[in-house]
Amino acid sequence: MEFISQHPVLVASIIKIAVLLFIVMTALAYLTWAERKIIAHIQSRWGPYFVGAHGLLQPLADGLKFLFKEDITPPVTDRLVYTLAPFLALSLALSAIALIPFGPPSVPFPFLHGQQAWSITDINIGLLLVFAITSIGVYGVALAGWSSNSKYPLMGGLRSSAQMISYEVSLTMSVVGVVLLAGTLNFNEIINGPHGQSGYWWHFIPRWNVVPQIVGFLCYFTAAIAETNRIPFDLPEAETELVAGFHTEYSSFKFAMFFMAEYANMITVSCLATILFFGGWLSPFPDRWAWQIYLPGAGLVLLGIYCAYDTVTEMRGIARLQLAVVTALALGGGLLCLIPAVAGVIQGPFWFTTKILIILFFYIWMRGTLPRFRYDQLMSFGWKLLLPVSLANLVITAFVMIWPWLRHG
Amino acid sequence: MSVVPVSYYLVLSAILFGLGVVAFVFKRNIITIFMSIELMLNAVNLAFVAFARAHNQLDGLVFVFFVIVVAAAEAAVGLAIVIMLAQHRQSLSVERVNLLKF
Amino acid sequence: MSLAFILFFLCALLAVGGALALILSREPIHSALALILVMVSLAVLYLLLGAPFVAAVQVIVYAGAIMVLFVFVIMLLNMGAEEHTDFSKIAKFAGWPLALVLMLWIGYWLAHAQAGAAIGTGAAVEPASTPGLSTQLFRQYLFPFEATSVLILIALLGALVLARKEE
């Protein structure tokens, strides 16, 4: 017991990492479900609806399928690199999420004195470290393509990694405008610091960075889509082009790791976009509207009522039982969040999650709507359009910031 | 704050530098020789940062910054030369680049 | 045995192990991976030495861009494992002992360097913060900064000219 009181940082970190890992893996699984459902509805069809009510158990079925599939290893010459690549990709994609604050640092961790509840670390250069982790993520792709001992993966891997390092430059440049405005690289300071995004213009428009840095946000979002190899920038791994790109020769669990790494990268860049441009865990409503703390609870209760309606009218058989369980969970969670003590604590993560979900919805929406770029169009777009626009954004932001000093000396 | 004595870091830097010299002298693949140069530069960077901490000054860190930048420029041009060399001699071994040997 | 010591020895072991793997590998791609491991462990050592910005720059630029260049060139040239020719009997027997002498010599003189009175006491002042570093960079070291940007431009043009196909 005194180990816990002597090493509060270590124990709190371990608990937070375990909880976060569980939540992120579940979120990854249900992100795949959401993607299939949303793209299906865009294409005028239903997505998965067979395995569980509304297809909600589909990720579980997919996970079991990946575990039990035969693990075919092609005749590769370099076993070590072939096995290392998916582990590298997944572990780097998951470690970037450890640096992200999900709520205000003022909420204390229960039972452990002096620890924050909503972020695992609070580093002064958090933004730079997230970029450092994404820049090593290129190796997972390049090494996978190289070690597969086959033409299509090699071409796909080289193209994919060249695309990733090209758009990484624009990604970093488009974010420097935000850093100039906030004056710091610390995530919590960017959200809530003296030059942060708290406060309101004319008392009701939140002071989020997307308004002064709209060009930076658009550049960031485009570069992020290219960085995570999503449509419209996914030529290196499109099925009609290069079979499956760098992960052609991977099967079963290793393919599942690449798959999860791609979605984890999506979640990471969405988290970054929320923190840098949309105010992170701040709420969009002014603080004096005190009823806003009941929004999470009210939302969950409404979801529970909709699920109850669905259970009673539409579902049959075992799906009815599953949806009844979902209803019970939603209603129970909603009523729990309506207690004022819990509602006050849960505000930060609720707004953060909402914003991430909206950005992920945009990601999936774009996947269902847009055609893909050809590779040379993709590279010339990245170097000849996106990078100059990001640099121009940086120069104009810097100029606007020092203009008062230039005028008054 | 560092409770590890700074001299430990300097000894590690010396070991890495020595290993870089060994790799430079004994390897035959020209890209590996290039990588041993990068290893030596990294060892020197570690010594710079260690001294910057020991004297509590920032000049060592600024120098590390410049060493990294110059290493990037050098790697770019050097690898372009290596690619041309490999295309001409069809091999990456330095022993094959011996047309001017006496 | 505080956490700093454990972390230092772990990273030192990884760095020396990576350097040995660089020397002893037959495939150049394994040497490149070993060098990436060395760079990342050195970045952790920079964090321990209280220079977080330099650690991040090391990972982003060195391990994340320069080594990617090396890996691309190795993949594109694809010349296979190294040839193994014996070229000198002296080198085989005197190589490693002489290397050891070199390391011990440099290590001895570095370890006995007059590193000042503030060794390892962890002064309360934290000058290695990003604003402090950038102030130094843009005030006192402005000329080297601009000179290195010109250097990078020259390197860019040089690589472009060298890599162009002969028409």
C-alpha cells in the first residue's frame, strides 16, 4: 500500500494507460462499424445489420475472424523486418494518443493525491512529440513494403511512404500558425492558456483557432488525410490499383494490426485537430449558460429513449435482447450523468469526444464521396499547392502578429 | 533533473564514437560507411548536450541543432552521389571503386 | 537506483547494442534499423539531460527524415548483402583491440574533463526551454542560422542536379 503512496505518478499512469488503451481499442473497433454504416447509407444501402442489432456486434465478429484466419507467411527473405513492421506501425500509432489531454488538468485523479484525471502526460513540447511519433510511423509502411518480397507491396510501400513524408512537411507548417497565436507547444496551454481558446467574441462565438486560422485548418485537414492514407489520397493502397499496397502479403493478425494502426492514426490526427483548432475540451456554449452541464446526460437519455423505441417496435428475437441491453446502458449512463457532481466532471471529455466524432464523420463522409487522386497529381498537389499555402499562412500570421510593433516601433 | 553524473554521458559518447570509427574502417558497403559517419555525428551531439547541461548554457544545444541540419544536407548530397556511383559500377562495395588505383 | 539511473543504463545499452548491430550486420537494411534505434535512444538521453526540444528535433529530423532517406536509397538500390572479403590479416587481429584503446583513451579524457562545478546537481534554472533556445538561435546565432538555410538550398540544388537522368 505504501508503494502506491510513494509512487503516485507511476500507479496513476499505469491505471490511466490501461483504461485509455481499452477505450481506444473499443473506439477503433466501433469506428470501423461506423465507417461501414455511414458509407453504406451514403451509397443507399444498409451496412452490416445481421450480426447483432444494427450490426453492432460486427466488430466483434471481425476481430474473431482475424484471430482465427490462417496466418500465411510468404517466402520472405527477411523474417525479422517482416514481423517487425506491423508491430512498429501499431505501437507508434497507439503511443501518440498518450500525449493528448481529454479534459481539463484541474480535475484530480480519484484516491491519488496530485494527479490529473484526464491526461496521461502534460509535456511542455507535447505537439512536437506527437509529430515525432508520426514521423517514425513512416517506417512501418516502408519496411512492410520492402520485406514482402513482391512487386506490388514494394511499389505500394515506397509510394505510400513518399506520400507520407511529403505531406508531413505541410502538416507541420500548417500547425505553426496556431503555435504562433498560442505562444506555446503545450496542449493544455493552447486550449486554456492566456493566449488560448477560452473566452468568447461578442459573448457567444467561442474563441477557437479555426476562425483566425481557417486556412491553416484546411491545410492541416488535407495534409492529415494524406498522411493517414485515406481517400482521396489512398492510391498506394487502393484495391483497384496495387492490390492492397504495402499490406498485400500480410494476413490475419498482422493485417489486423495494420488496419488498427490506420484507424488509430485517424483518431490521433482528429484529436490534434480538435485541440489545435476547435478548442479541445472547451464547450462551445458560454460559461454562464449553466444548464449546459446537463447536456451529456440529456443526450444519453435521449439515445436510450430512441433505443427503447427501436427495441419495442422494430427488433425481433436475439437482436431485441441486445438492443434492450444497449437501451439499459444508455439510460443508466444518462441518469448517472445527470447527477450534478458527475456532470461537472464529465464535461471536458464529453465535448472532446463530440468534436472528435464530428471530425471522424467528415473523414468517413469524404471517403464515401470523393474519387481518388492519381499518384503524380497527389505529389504535385502536396508540394506545389499545399506547402506554399501553408507557408503563406505562416508568413501572414506572423506579419499580422508583429504589425502593431512595426507601426508603433 | 539529472542525478546521473555528466561524465557517464561523456563516456557513452566516447564509446559510440569509437564504434563509429570501427564501422567506418571495417565495413565495405558505402551506405553503411555513410551511416557510421552519422553515428559519429550523433556521438558528438551527445557530448555537446552533456556539456550544455554541465555548464548550464544553451550554446551546446544550438550547436547540436546546427550539426543536425548540416548532417541532413550532407546526407542528401552524399546519397545522390552514392546512387550515381552504384549505377556506374553496379556495386555498392568500396573495393569496386578502384579505377584510379595505382 | 533511481528511475533516472535505470533509464540511463537502459538507453546506453540500447545505443551501444545498436552501434554493435550496425557493425555486425550483413544486410544494410538491418544496419539502418540499428542506427534508428541508436538515434531514438539518444533522444531519450537528451530528455534525461534536460533538453526536450533537441530530443524532439533529433527524432523528427534525424530519425524521421534523414534515416528515411537512407532506407529509401537502400531499398531502391537493392544490392543485397555485403560481400565478405578478407583484405588484411593485421586488421583482423589488431582491429578490435585498437578500437578498444581508442574508446578508452577518448573516454578517459572526456570523463576527466573540467566540466564545471554544477555537474549533475540539477540546477533549478531551466534554460533549455524552447523559448530560451529560440531566443539564442535568433539573436546570437542569427548568421549561422541564415548560413545553414543557404547551405540546405545548395544541397537541394546539388542533389537535384546529381539525380537528374542524362538526356
